[in-house]
Amino acid sequence: MNSYFDAHKECVKIIAKVSLTPFKISKSIFLLKPMLEYSLLALIIAIAWFWIDTISKRELAIQLGKNLSQQFDLQFLDETVACEKITLKRNEKGQVALLRCYEFMVSSSTNDRIKCNLFLLGKDLHNWHIPPYINTAS
């Protein structure tokens, strides 16, 4: 008979421990909540910065594309500038910066389109490519 009561007391102790466990977990989650909110806020700020930075770099790519097309007597097609690829690369100072590859179209006459590329490393023109074309203006 005594063993039955001992087993009953052990069951009550186990049930008491189990019933207190969710309270301890929820308390720890309550303590983590501000850290999760700050992390989410930092993520939102980083995404907003990246979006604004990407828009400004696209405007820079449009201006640089116009300058390159004027140098080679080509007609720049404004609405064709698009970011193809974004990677990380070190600049000449050894700092990590975003390397953005922009694709744009130019025309040497009214009938053709030539696909060109320019590469921005940070806010500097890193490289550009205009393929060979037939100059029909002369």
C-alpha cells in the first residue's frame, strides 16, 4: 500500500514539473521578444537602404551609359538599363564593395540594337563593354 502512495507522489511531482515548463519557456520567449523586434527592425532598415542605393546606382548607370554612347556616336536607349547581377568584390583599397553589372541597349542606326554592359564597383565605373558594330552614320 505504501508503494502505491509513493508512486502517486512521484506522478504528482512529474505533473507539477511538466505544468511549470511552459511557463518557463514562455518567460524566456518574452525576454527574447525585444531582441527579435530589434533584429526585424535592423533587417527592414538594411532592405530599405539597399533599395534606395540600388535606385541611385541605376541612375548613375544611365548617366554613364549615355556618356559612353556619346563617345562612340551611338544612340542610347533610355528604358533598357537593367541590373543583371550583383556580387561582392574588393576595391583598390581592399574594402569589400558591391559590384553591379548593368545591361543597356544602344543603336548605331534606327534598325539595330546593340547589347552593352557596364560594371559599377561601389559608385565607381569599374569596367564597360560595347561590342564591335558597323558604323552606318558615315
